[in-house]
Amino acid sequence: LGQCARAKLISERQRCSRHGRQCDLSKGAANPSDSNTPTVPRDITSTDVHVGTNKNMPPSDNVPAIRRIDVLPPLQRLPPTSMSRHEFSVKGMPLDFANHATDHGNDDLEGKGKPIAAAMDDVDIPTAALGGAEPSDGLPGPLVYHRLPGKGLWIDIKRRSRYYRTDWTDAFLPENLSIVISTILFMLFACLAPALAFGSIYETVTKGQIGIMETLLATGVCGVINAFVSGQPLTIQGPTGPELAYLSMLIGLCSSLNLEFMPAKFWAGLWQSLYTVVYTLLHACSLISKVTRFTEEIFSAMITMIEIVAAGTNIVNVFLGKASIGAKLWTLIIVSLTYVMAVKFRELRTSDWLNANLRKNLSNYGVSITIISLTILSSLLTPVLGIFDLRYLNVPTIIEPTWKDPMTGLARPWIVQAGGYAKPFPTWAIFLMIAPAIGGCLLGYLDQNLTEVLVNRKDRMFKKLPAYHLSNMVVGLVLYPFCAILGLPAPHPATVRSLAHVMAVTSTVTVPLPDGKGTTVRVTGVAEQRVSHLAIHILILICLTAGSVLRYVPQPIIIGIFLYLGIASIRGNQMFDRLFVLLTFERERWPSYYYVQDVDRREMTRFTIYQTVIVCVLVAISRVSQIAIAFPFLMATMIPLRIYVIPRLFSAETIEVLDR
């Protein structure tokens, strides 16, 4: 616009010169006495500049003054340029805000290897976007606070009951059926691999008392229950980092107090169930609208670091163990190969290999292909290399608990003995479990509601509104007691798997941008149904019978998958992006992220270091058994810390850009 207006004024000056008139652009006309002379628009106001001369020099008699044009304010700068101009993800940002083409040529869709889905985490969504689509059913919004206890739950039940029939029938509509079937097959492997990885880590952390069998059973049964009664059936239940941190804290507490773990977990689970029911009735779910990017980034970074540290700890334990040197080296090789192959399959989506459909399918099933291929490779090479003490997954061939009585060699009963096994569980310890239960409840609250907030954003184009209170009540009233009674790890909505499920059931169409220099993907429909959720977790339960096959999977492969899950979640977290920017000492090489351009470097550095220190402190506390019980409470303080402390440490402009 500016170039066009400037060219028009230059053309007017040249026309005046040809006709022997002097342009008086400062008055808005070529010659006031000549009524035929075109006038310059009166709303164009700015300082005088001169063609071919320094703008600070006085105007020359031979070079008329040209007025600099103040055009419309520039379009708002969009977040990181890694969002492709060719394709736009449905994750995390309104689709109308897609990037226009830049001057970087036809670079890949993911830009520097960063996937579009992860790049959306950098996108700012206003607080008004929390709670899903705009209420259109005559009921109060999903996150509206009510003074009457239980009113929010009652409204959620009324809301979801209106959709319940179509939640099942919509899956079989012609436009949805093929999408639902492909989603079930894709998400089965996407959920099974993390369940195996977390189950293996759980077994190490709990010293063999919770393992893969319990993890698969909890994931499958709780997923089936959620498919029937959850307030948001598109979220995927499964093992998560916060539950790993909670179990680590609880096992450390029991070891220091010489208490049996299973009875302690039983009583802590019942207390946790009670607290969840109470906070749901008191509408504590509404407080999740106070959570900003500051807290989300810290929580996400904490989960990432916990997973990476857990994988690293397992590798160190292998080298410190009694395995042969060949087994130790082979473990390191398999872990490295697993991580590299998983990364390469993920990056295949944006490569030039094969065709688009093959790239997509291989990328989607990359983790499963990695596990199968390396299992076959290891089974063929270990006998040749003379390695016979490599560790494999400890999966029972029959459906029974992992822990076995060292005296009898028999598996424990499925129903936890609340009164203790080898010795009576003391009464005072029952009430002592209130403290860790509160911590577990806080972690479950954040994990449950932050994931649902991300899933229910308005730009998903959902037509059915979510029900936060209903989802939390199902967790507190059904899932927590079930897991406590059977001694299972409590699953929570897994953020990455839930978002992958949402994107898998979303139909899109590619349309050109207005300037014709790129394309964007717009949502045409979402298969909002419960069938895919139900089928995925039924198939996971069927996998419980495959213990004789899973026993051939080397444990190093699962450690590598766990390492991959942790490192992969770094991408898309703006805190890590800023940290990597600060580690680039040459400022001319800094990427043109909007927060790099709009925030003072020192302010951005202080803000990033502040978050990094908090994450490191939280992770360190979670690893020290003597003080690990304080970890969930410190995590919960991040919300008041952001509300009351951060505004005193940083300017409003900095917070507006970094924490919108």
C-alpha cells in the first residue's frame, strides 16, 4: 500500500512538471489556482522526505518535496516462522491466523525439522479461548464458576446428555467412518508404545511392584470407562510423567518410613479420590482459566525433564549393574538406534522420499516399526555376539500382577490387602497418606485439566461443548478407587496422545492464501464421537494376552522410546525455544520469533532463566526421596506465583509478549 501511494504521488509530481506547474504537495494540491489539478488525499499526513537526497537536508528547488505516506498499521506479527505457509495444523491456533508466504523459498513444511503440530505450542491463545466452543446450548459456559456446590456438575451432565446418542452414531456416518477406522489403528500403536515404556519405568521405580501388566490394564480399563462417561471422549487416558513423579515420591516415602508400598498406595488412592470429588463439587475446575503460558511451560518442561532423567537413570543403572560388558555396550547401541530411528521416521513426513501417503503412514507408525525391527535385529545378533544376559520386558504370560512374593514365588492377589502383607499396616500411616494424596491430587488436577483445555480450544471447531466437572468427577469417583483397589497406576489424559487423537479425527482441506503465495489448511469437520476412544482401549486390553510375545522385546528399546518421548516434547515449548536462542551467542543468527523481536533481550533472558531455575528445582526435589513429598505442592504454587509475583519482576510489556 505504501509503495502504491508513493508511486502515485511521484507520478503527480512528474505530471505537474510536464505541464509547467509547481507541485504544492504540502497543501494537498498541485496548484491551488488550477481546479483541474488532481488533489492529494487530505488524510495522508507525515513528515517531508525528498527524492534522491538526505531526509535531513532542506528541500531543493529542483527536487520537489514528497510526503512520506503513513499507510495502515502493519499486520500483527505472527509467531515463529516454522509454521509452514504450505500447510497449517489444527493444533493450538485459530486457522484464520495462518502464516503468509515468506521469502525463504520452498522450505519444508516443518521448518528446520520442527513439526507443525509442535510449532503450534508457540502460538498464543487468549484466555477467552479456554473452555471449547462458544456456549450455544443455553447453558452456562464450561468453566463458569457457580456458588452452589455441584451445580457445574449438573450442568455438565445435562449438556453431555444431549450429545450422548450422537456421540455413538456420528462415528458411523459416511463422512466419518473411514476416518474413525484409520484413527483406531493409528492410535493403538501410538498408545501402546508409551504404555510399554512407562510400564517398564514404573517397574524400576517401584522395585517390581508395578509393571507393564498393571500399566496396560489401567490404561485399557480406565480408557473404556472414559469412553462411556467422560465429559470429553476425545482425550486419551494413559500413563504420564506426573504419575511417574507421584509414584517415585510415594515409594521414597514408604522406604524412609519402613512402610509397605501397596497398602500405602491403596490408602493414598482413596484419599486422592475423596479430594477429587470434593474439589469437583466446589467448582475448582474453573480455576484452570487462571493458568497462563508461564505455568503451562513450566509444567510441560518438568514432565519432559522427568522423562529424560528417568531414561538416563535406567541407562546408568545398567552400566552400574552386574551385566557383562557386551550386554552393557549392546544396551547403549540399542538405545541409540531406537532414538535415532524414531526421530528419522518422524522427520520422514517432510522429506522428499517416496510419496505423500507413504511418508505419512511410515511417520505415523514409526515408533511401532522401530520396536518390531530392533526386536528382530537383537534376537538375531545377540546369540552371534555371545550376549545372553540382556534384559527383556518382564511381562507375565498370563494376566496376573507383576510382584511376586519372594518367599512363595506366587503373584500377589489382584485386590490389594489394605491391612498389609508381611506386617500390619499401622493406623497412623493411614492418616499420614493424606499428605501424599493431596500432592497426587494436585498433579492429577493439573494433568487432567490442562490437557482438556488444550483439546477444547475454540479453533478445534468442535460443535459439542466439553464438560470439565463431569470428567473430573469420573476420575475421582470411579478411576482413582478402581486403581487403588487393584494396585494400578492411575492414568491421566496424555497431552500428546490426546492432541494426536483430535487431529486424526479432524477433516481438513487445503486452500490458497489471499495473496496466492501459499496455502493453508482449514477444518471442514471433526468426528466428535466415542467409538474410536472405546475401540483403542479395548484393543489395548486384548494386548494383555500377548505377554508371551512382548517378553521378547529388549528393555533397552523401551528405554530408547522413553528417551525419544522426553526429547520430542521439548519441541514446541517456548521456554526451550528461548533457552536455545540465548545459547546462540551470535545475535545475527537468532531466529525471527516474535518474542525475540518484541522483547528486550535482557528481559527475555531473565524471564527464561527464572523459568529454567524453577523447572530444575522441581525436578531435583522430585528425585530426592526425603523431600519429594513437597514437589506437588511447589508445583501448585506456580499459579499464585504467576499472578502475584511475576508482575512485580517484569514489565507489563514483557509479560504481554511472553505470557499471553
